[in-house]
Amino acid sequence: MKSFIISLCFIATFAAADHLNMERLMASREQCKAEFNIGPHYIEEYIVTHHEYPNDSFMPCYIQCVLQRMGVFDPYKGFDEQYLVNMLHEYGADEDVMKAHVHSCNDGNKLKTDTCLWAQRFFECFLHKHPNLGKTILAMQ
């Protein structure tokens, strides 16, 4: 699986646009850790040791949880592509590039998987296109 740091960085990229979004990100992460009974530093410590996120069964749903609480994913409607593009553009990303990447990774759940796997699939696709974003999340903690 792709680095969890990188996947969180995707969210952090949105949050970096302003302080309120960063607060929302951190609150979302903490709420989702509590929801899935994840230790306070488990994910971060695993990443430091193994350089990837845990391959635990809760991870796809944890990712969905954080995205949903951030307002970028709805389990019935999917990803709000324009909202994602706007957040990334506010951070300084090229709007046309982000629009293309977000759109190409949003498969609309054509595989008909559960929403957790759908959210994870989007993450992996997008983060494959932006592998250097992992450093950003480390700098934000």
C-alpha cells in the first residue's frame, strides 16, 4: 500500500490553504482515530518504522472517515471534484493539472466496491501522481 503519510498529505494539501482547514484536518483525524479505536500515535509510529501506512483492515474506512469529515467525500455522491480542485488551487497547485488528476482518479465507484475501498482507491491514484507530497504532512505535525 502507498505511504499513509502521502495519503494524509493529500488531505493536508487541502488544509494548508488556511489555518481553519488545518484545524479541521487535525480534528477529523483525531475523531476518526477515536471512531476506529486507533491509538493516538499508532499510525505515525508505524509510518516512521515501516515507511508506509499500516495494512490493517480499518485503514480504508479511516481514510474515508477523514475525507468525509473534511467535506471532500460523500459516500452517496462520491468526491466533490470542484471542491478538491479549489482547495488544491488555493494551496498553489496548477488548477488545470489538479482538475485533470482529480477527474482521472475519480472512478465514480465503477468497481461497485464499498465506499471505504472507493475512497482508498482515489487516494492511491491521486497520490501516485503526487508522490512527493508526503513531506508536507510531516512538516505540518
